[in-house]
Amino acid sequence: MNLNNYLDERLSKEKISKEEFWEGYDEFKIGAFLKGIRVNSGLTQEELAKRINTTKSVISRMENHSEDVKLSTLEKVAKALGKQVKIAII
């Protein structure tokens, strides 16, 4: 079974559209990306939280449920990790 067939079958069972699926995937990618940068920087969630003056649970929510992360928060995280935020509309 290829990915498209699997996706079609899965979506029909879950009663969501491909657009809804990919929207959720994009949100997941942001969180996974943030986690990857944090881990590669050698920081725990708690250490990153202290650097941006928040709690570990906020970092966890961003990494696992990143559907609504403010740009200002992304900028704080980036700065704490020695990175920059760049936005592109393609």
C-alpha cells in the first residue's frame, strides 16, 4: 500500500478531509521542529523554559500541540537557542 492509498483509507475512517489532515501535520511539524532544535542545543524543556521566563508545561505544549504559537514566543525561543526566526510565504 502506498502513502496516498493509506492516507485515503485513514481519512475515510476518521471523517476528516485531506486539507484538515495536512493542516494538523503542519502544526505538528512546527512542534517537532522546535523540539529538534532544543534537543540539538542540549537543553531540557525546563532549561529552555527558564531562559524564556516561562514554565516547562508551556514548552511541552509548544512541542506537542503547537497549533497556536505566537510569533513573539517563537522569537524568544529562537533567541534563547541562538537562532533567528525567518518567515516565508511561498
